[in-house]
Amino acid sequence: MIEARADGAGLVRRLTEKAEALARARAAMIAQGKSAARWRKAALLWPLFGKE
């Protein structure tokens, strides 16, 4: 039988920290007048520039 144990509180804490960091980064980007669409397009094109 397979048994798994997870640290639910730790997972929630890490996800909350990441969400807060993303929110801060997004707020900074908006304050600078930069568009998120630019980064979405770059993410789509990124595989074309290098094979690692």
C-alpha cells in the first residue's frame, strides 16, 4: 500500500509567498507602464532562440 503525507500548512505558506511576490512584481510592472502582454509574447517566442 502506498502512503503519502503532506505538509498542508507549509504548502499553503509557500504558495501564499509566491502569490504575494507575483502581485508585487505585477504592481511594479504596472507602475512602470509596462505591459504583461509583452512578456506573454516573449514566453511564446523563447523556445525559438535556443535549444538547451
